[in-house]
Amino acid sequence: MSMTDSKVPPNSLLIERFKAFYQDVKHPRLDKIDDVYADDVFFKDPIHEIRGVATLHAYLSEMCANVHSGRFEYLDQLVSENTAYIKWNMHFKHPKLGNQIITVRGMSQVQFNERIYFHEDVYDLGQLIYEHVPLLGAAVKGLKKRLAK
């Protein structure tokens, strides 16, 4: 069977839609949220736990309004029948965190049937926020260096 004869598994298409949805942090494809997420989706990250696609839509709208710019760089993924793990770097500028581009490494776990019903983002909150706050940032970076020794 040639490559043109083989069908792309539906779960791979969903994961590609998911990645495209988040590609631009400032302008996520919120008009496509129903193509990606189930109505009763459960979303979790180090700061929030959210239930329902309408609540997730509101959260993402607020998040992107507060960011100057940003994008996701997808590094690797493992996709099985109903679960995917996607490793990424998020590059962004936030007005409250200075004018430099901040890069945060993280991973998303999603579980799905036809659409995603569970989404958990795992990342270092210190790398995202604490290291960029005056005084606190220096303390967090110093503590990391001491722990690494």
C-alpha cells in the first residue's frame, strides 16, 4: 500500500486542529473551539481548573487580551488512540513581565473521543512568572542554582 492510499487516523487530525488552535497565543482560533473541545471539557494548568467549553473560551479570551504577542513551538508528541502528550515551548511577551520574550517549556496531556474532554498543561510556574518579577525573580533564580549544586 502506498502512502497516498493510507488514511490519516482521526485522532491525528484532532491533534493537528488542537495545535493550530493554540499556535498564535495572542490570537487563538476561538471561533474553532467547538471543533477541538467537548462541551463539558475539563481544563487544568498550574493556576486554574476550568469546566465547560464556555468557561474555557472566556479564560482564553482574557488570557490573549493580556499578552502582547506569543506563539507555541511544538517539539514532540506521542498520540495514542484516546490520549496525546505534546511537548512545547511557549514564547510570549507580557506587559507586566517586561518587554523581553519569555520562553516557557511545557507539556499538554489531552484525552479525547471525537473532541478533547480533558486538557492538562504542565509547566514551571516560576519560569513563567516568578523569575520575571523584580526581587522575587533574583531569589527564585538563586534558589534554583543552589538546589542544582
